[in-house]
Amino acid sequence: MTTPAPTVWPGLAYTDAPAAIRFLTTAFGFTETLVVPGEADGEVAHAELGWPEGGGVMLGTTRDSEVCWSAHGSVYVVTATPDEVLARATAAGAELVRDIADTDYGSRGFTVRDPEGHLWSFGSYPGA
């Protein structure tokens, strides 16, 4: 059975979306899939970043006129290599919120904060 294409995409807003894209690709290992420039210089109307292990996130420049692009968020990302992602993230300047640990339900993971305050949890638990 093949895995279907992702149909749930977390969407995040950033004051400096181009800097966020650089951070997320460098710190976590996302890949830049699509970036649509906005009307103003340095604005991102829409961007998609792929996760190498499947799925991805969408983001754009904060726009007060659009509620879905105006708040901080929290994202959980499944990874087979949480220790490697943590080392990469902290080396790139992500703020450690919850250090890496094993859970009683079989996951190993951690949480960091990106430069604009979004929380990113990475762990080995793929869901039930």
C-alpha cells in the first residue's frame, strides 16, 4: 500500500518570512519547495517547505487582514533521527524549550522555539 500525499499542512505566519525559510531549512532540514513573492518587497505570499521524511509546512508573511496568517503556532514533526535534528537545530540558534527525552509511550523527542516564537517539537512517535 502506498502512502497518500499529505493533506494536512500546518500554516505559520512570520514577520520576516524569507529569514524564517532560511532558518527552517538550515536548522531543521526542511527543503524549499515553493515560494510565491508577495506584493511588497521581502514579503512572501505563500511558501511550502517539504519535510524529507514526508509532509511539510506552509508559511507566509504575517498579514493582519488574514486571521490564518497572524498567530503563533506549534508543530509536531515525526523524525527517525531526533538527536541529529536537535543538534542541527541548536547549532543554528533554535532555543531549547524541552530537552530530548524518551517517553513512556515509546517516543524520543524535544521541543525548540524558532526566532519568531513558534514551537517545533520533533519526535519519533508517528501517531497511533
